[in-house]
Amino acid sequence: MSQDEALTRREWLAYGGAVVGGGLLAGCSDTQGASDAETTQTANTANGGEPTQTPSQTDQSYTASISPVGEVTFESPPETVFTRLTHHADMAFALGRGDSVTAMHAPDYYDGLWNQFVERLPGVSLDWSGLYSSWEPSKEQLYELDSDVHLADPAWIVKQDAWSQSDIDEIAENVSPWFGNSLSDRHQQPPDAWEGSYEYYTLWEQFELVAEAFQEQERYQALAAIHDDLLSTIESGLPPESERPTAVMLASADLDEIWAYTMDQPGFLTAHTRPLGPRDAFEGAIETNSTVDSELLLEADPEVIFFLGGLEPGTSLPKRRETFNADPAAAEITAVQNDRMYAQGARYQGPILNLFQLEMTAKQLYPDQFGQWPTYEEGPYPEIPEDEQLFDRQRVANIISGDF
């Protein structure tokens, strides 16, 4: 598709005065859809002028806002969705648009991982295999994909050498808007252009904004109610802090290179561990995403070890346990001796994965309060008896399918 052809997409999209990607408009969490007249009247009245209506807008248009993009006006809900990271792909999936995703990071890998959980949602299917892998997207490919929205963070995209601010603006004008936030993952520092204006969101705050962009507020509210109930269940059952185990999350296929992640860092990467309040095994001695060895792990001596990606297809948790038991230092770790080594999914989780990971982590940390986590070796998320489930799978499946 040529750039001239792409320009016709402006008939579908108009911006509500935002300089997209320029950091001039910070996102806000209380933006709601509005008619053209309401939107224009609010803007002009705020500037002391008389209400007017922009000729290019129609009564069906609506606005949504997110940092760092600012406010965007849509003529209709997006139907095809470019994503870069899986928290955004999961949001599209949760809103009934899993099959509309045109790109994502490592699609074949994450298709396999996500389907380990989707297996437990009756009547729901997901197929991301074979999509464009968008970790380092090219501008030309975005023209080719011609997606209705780029559910990705422009502040992250411009961190790559291949992208400039003008490239971001060009795609937003000629193809479709950017609408995503990724630096909230661990409250990363934004590029200079967004310094002082970048807003950080929780996972579910951002999901609400994305739902507004798709005009799926009711679907969001239905899922958010399940999430709220799950958090209430967790909060009511948590033991006192002094009785909570020390824990760490590790990413390692062997002991030659071990990446360690703390449980309580701000950001949505810990949206499934922070609410459960385990104690940091390293007591702040290392930063999250640090490399450690078995001797340093033994010094920290966690009571619980989580294996990141332990549920991915082809991963054998028994082999991971064997590796740790065979190492003189690692074998002495309390978590290893007590066989409290558990599989986890992904840190870049969206709302659906977050529900499962909250449940599994609650059971792994506090079996006396939330029920025993089944012995897991490999394969899909284990089946849990209905009376021991912390959220209703059928209800979630129905919402994804549009029955809410």
C-alpha cells in the first residue's frame, strides 16, 4: 500500500487536537466517549469560545485518551489491532478481538503460552501463530498491515534506533493512531520528549482506557467485577505479613545464567504477586531483572521460588527441579528442600492472564488459605475443582464471547 492510498484512512480517523507521540498531552483516566458536539463544545468552552462543531466529525465519533498519546477521536471502534507486547494483545483478546490482532512480539511462543490458560475457558479459542513478530517493527510493515489501531506505546517504539518522532507521527496520520502504554510495566523512565508528562497506570486502569477506545466499557466492567471479587477474596485471606514466605521469581533454563525478579516492584509486571504480599527474599539487596548465581540464591534462601515461563509448552518442571537439586548450593535453598518451586506464566500479562496468575500464585504461596496448588509438571493450566476455584471460568469465557 502506498502512502497516498494510506492517506484515505484519515476519512476514518480524526484527532481531537492531540499531538500524537509528542508528549504534549498527558493521558487521563477519566476520559469517556462523547459525541462530536459534546467534545467540541467542551474544548471551545474551556478556551472561552462559543461551542462549534468540527466539520470532519460525525455524531458517531467518540474520544479516548491514554498517556503518552493524549486524546484520540475515533469514527468507529477499531476492528484490526496491531500490538507489540502481550499485555496489549491480552486486552484485545479480553475484549473479544483476539482474532483481530495483526502483530505481536514472538507470536508463536506466546500463542502457545496463552493457550495453556485459554484451555480452561470453555468455548474460547485463540490463534496468534504466524502473525508478524513486532518486537522491532518496521514502518513499512505497519503500512502493509494497515491496522485500525496501534495498541502500542510510541514512547517505547522511539527507543529503537530505527524510529524517529516523525515516523511515529507519520504512522498515526497515515495509517491509524497509537494507543498504548508500556513503560508502566516497571515505571521506566520515558524518553526526553515525554519527560514530566508520562503517566503510569496499573494493569486494570490501562485496560479500562483501552476498553474505551474499543467502546467496550460494559465488557470491561464485567471483567473488572470479577477481578475486584478476586482481590477481595485474596485480601480477606492473607495471613499477617510476618507469616508470609520469602519469595523470588527466576528465569533460567539452567544455573549458568539466572535472572531474578522481585515480587513488589511498582508496575503491572507484578500485578499478580504484589497483591499477595510475599516478602522479598533479597530484602532489597538486588534490583529486579538482575543476574544471580546459586550461591547468591542460597544466601537469600527464598522459601518459595517461581519459575517464569514454567507453563510454556515443552517446559518440564521436574527437570528444573532436578537441576536445582543437583547443584550443591542450590540444593540447600529452603524452597528446593521443601519442594516449593512453582511454574509461572508471563510478566507482560493482560487481564485474562492476570486472573489466572492471581489464583495460581495465591494457592502457591498460601495453600492453607486458598487451597492447594495441584502438582504441576507440564501441559495446560491444571484443572482445579470448581469449589476450589477463585474465579468463575465460565463467566470469564462468556464475557470474552460477548455474553455479559
